[in-house]
Amino acid sequence: MLALEIRDPEGGLVTHRLGPGRHVLGKAPDCDVVLSDPHVSRRHLALEVASGEDGGVLVEDLGSTNGTWLDGERLAGARRLAGEAELRAGRLALRLRPEPRAPAAGTGPRPGGQGHPDDAIKRRLRARLVEELDLRRRAVLEGMRPEALRAEARAAAERILPEIEPALAAGPARERVVAEVVAEAVGLGPLEPLMADPEVTEIMVNGPGAIYVERRGRIEPTGLRFSGEEALRAVIDRIVAPLGRRIDEAQPMVDARLPDGSRVNAIIPPLALCGPVLTIRRFRRSLLGVEDLVANGTLSPAMARFLEVCVRLRRNIAVSGGTGSGKTTTLNVLSNFIPEDERIVTIEDAAELRLHQSHVVSLEARPPNAEGQGRVTIRDLVRNALRMRPDRIVVGECRGGEALDMLQAMNTGHDGSLTTGHANSPRDFLARLEVMVMMAGMELPHRAVREQIASAIDVIIHQARFKDGRRRITRIVEVDGMEGDVILLQDIFEFRRTGVGPNGEVLGRFRPCGHIPRFYEEARAAGHALDLSIFREPGEAAEEGAA
């Protein structure tokens, strides 16, 4: 038995054990030990472990590009080693340490990285299982239910495993290996328990051997892994294929969604050097309301009342913020305030919005097909939506030339429309919006573009995710026309930080800035009963009432 310790440049350590026989190490997914390093060849080296305790190990370089190094010298051919030794392959340090006997089957550490001794067994079992299931492709194509397909896969795996590894013919290790391989073959593999965990909001797979999740705003490793790149690629294909999308070397990136609405992004080699990368952003099964955001500390009750009035008075609202700051959640909550009798058209790259109104038309962009034809962009959908007699248009995210069409819609009778955009501040959002309008290809003067923006957008909500994982609305501003060539912004509410708590949580409070929006005063003059006290500090309101 040989213990193999693999240490990467960042100090990460993976230990696994090799029994007697020949073991191929490299980047290829069918290697016995997969080395996740871009400087390692597909089949880099082989370790042949002798059956006796004193037989040592035979190390052979398999013609690798960057070589296998021993004691600072490049290994030529094969060399037998006795006792401990340290090799280098690419950027990885490989330490060989003989052990007196093998651990019992199914025991020992289960590292999060690649190369666990079960991985080779799982890869062979999965290959046999897929081959057998392919013989029943007709049954699958005729509509076999997922539960029936999983039951058939499990029965086949239990029958095949003793042929591949007699030592795993019974016991808890057998149950674990069968369950993991069946999940990889017909489900989402090690991601299934994460998808069932209600606290997991994001799943990040950085290659087959590194799976991270976000819980309560914080990222943490899971210790789970796929058996190899092939298994991870199969899961990605299983997600995107029902949506009519593809991912291959010609199109190595894809956006998709799961049946529960979770957003999926995948990118594969050669663009991703660590292997296929999969990111799943999950959404709550139950829709959040504004009271939930208040309870979570995302905004104050006064801010919630103000935003409800903005939507009901048909103000055009943009939600800005960084990635993962909660923009889509806020957009969903804002949409709850739209009256039931209005026709709403939503437009998105990958459908995420879930509106409760009955008169909703949801449109989703489409990537090109295998021949590069048939692409339908967000801009195409915005233009088409204008012909569908919408009362309001909701664009999931403006990121290109569709911004011009969105602004024109807001300025031509589609008041109360909503959208989001990536930016670090409300002022940055306006600058990005100006750039996006230019991407439409129209030769417009800068001042004309800014005038369009100033007349179309009424309110900008800026959201941020803090280091403690909390998401908060940090500013709500009114777009208050132009002065010269500059768009004027007036702060209405803000989140003011006051310090850091004992557990690293960000402390602060929401406060009004004393500015009453112009449209609020116009609405009051038109007879709407609106509460102006929300724009004052509680002390100021109390003093005015006492007077």
C-alpha cells in the first residue's frame, strides 16, 4: 500500500492510498488519479506499486510535456524507489510514502480534492452503468419517469459493482458508492443534497474536485466532489439539453435554468483551466414579500412604504448593485405592488422572475443554434414587447443595446417599468446606462442620451452585499432632471454604517435624507393621501407633531 500526498501551490493537500498494481496519473478524466493542474499532461506518469511491503514503487514518466522531476532532476524512463520520495509534476508536489497495510474498504479520509481511491472504482462503474442504460435508450425516449430510471440504474449498479470491485460486494461502502454513481449517472451527482438544503443559496463547482456553497451569505467548502470531469460534464449536459441549449468546444459557455427556476452558468475547457465550472444560483421556493426584506434588515419600514408608493404611482425604477447583491429578489418584491389588472411583459436572458399576477407574459432570450442561427436577443424581445400592448415592461437586466429601447419605452407611455443593472453606485449606473445606449449603434450626442436617461428613470435603488453576508439597500435616490450636462441625483434614503459587531457583522442604520421627491408632492397635489413623515428622522417628526 502506498500513500500519495498531493500538495498544490496554494498549500492545499490531498491524500489517497494506492494498492498493488499500476496507477496512471494525469489530467485526463479516465486516469486512476486525476491531477487538476494545467501544467500536467493528460497522462503524465505511472506509479506501479509492488505487492510486497518492501517492494517499493516503480515511477515512470509517460512522455509528459513538462516532465516528472525527482530531487531536482527530470526523470528519464522508469525508476524504482524504496522508502519515502518526493516528485514534482507541473506545479504539484507528489510525496510517496509506503504504508504497512491497506485500510479497510470504505474507511479513511474523504478529501475534497481529486484522487480519492474510490474515484477510479466510481469511474469504471459509471462507464459500465451508462453503457447498460444506453441499451434501454428506447424506454427513456418513450418517457420513462425519473424515479423509474433511477430505480433501474440502481439495480444495474448493484449488479455490476461486485464484478468491478469484489471488496465492495457488501457493507456501507458499497451503498455509498452505488448511491453516488447512480446520482452522477441519472441525476445531479453530489449536488443533489445541496439542492435539497434550503440554506444553500449558491453552488459553485470549480472542476470535479472542488465544490463550494454559499450559506447565509458566506462561502464554504463542502468536501464533496465528482468522480471525474466526465461525470461533471454529463451533469451539465443533463441540465442544458432539455432547454435546447448545448455546450461543447465550439460553444464552451452556456446560461440555463433548472425546473425549480434556479439559474445555471457553465463553462468548460479550454476556457476553464481547472475543468468544467458550474455555478447554480438558487431561489427560494416561496416568494419573498417586502415584510421579509424588512425582517432580514434589507431595508427599513419607511423605505418599504416609499417603494410601494413608487410602484403604484407608476414610477420607472432601476435597481443597481454588484453580483449577488440581491437585485433580482428586490425586483420580484417590487413587482408584487403592481396592480392585478395590468398587463406585464417580463424579458430575461434566463427566466428568474416569478410574478404572482395573472396577466403576465414571460419572454426569454435564445442563444444561436449549432449552425449559429436563430439567436434572439434581449433587444429583439424589448422591441417585440412594445407591440404586445404592455402596461409595464420588466427587463431582468439591462446589459447592452436594449437599454436604448427600454428608455424609449419608459418615455412613450410605459410608465412604471422596472429593470436592474450592475454598478457600484447610482452614479456609476447612469454612466453604464449611457455606455449601453451607445452599444445600440445609434450616433447620438452625449447630452441627448443623458436627457433620455434623466426623463425616463425616476428612482434608482442601490443594493450591496456586505462582508458579513448581509444584503442591504444602501441608497435610494431620485433622478431630478439635469443641470447643464450633468444628471442630478437627490438622496432620499441611505444606510449609514456605524461600526463592526463582535462577530464581524456590519452595524448601521437606515435613515431618511430629508429630501421629498418631486413626484410625491405632485401626487399629493393631485389628491393622493401620502405620508410625508417617512422622509424625516423620527425625532424630527415627533417635534413637528408636538408643535
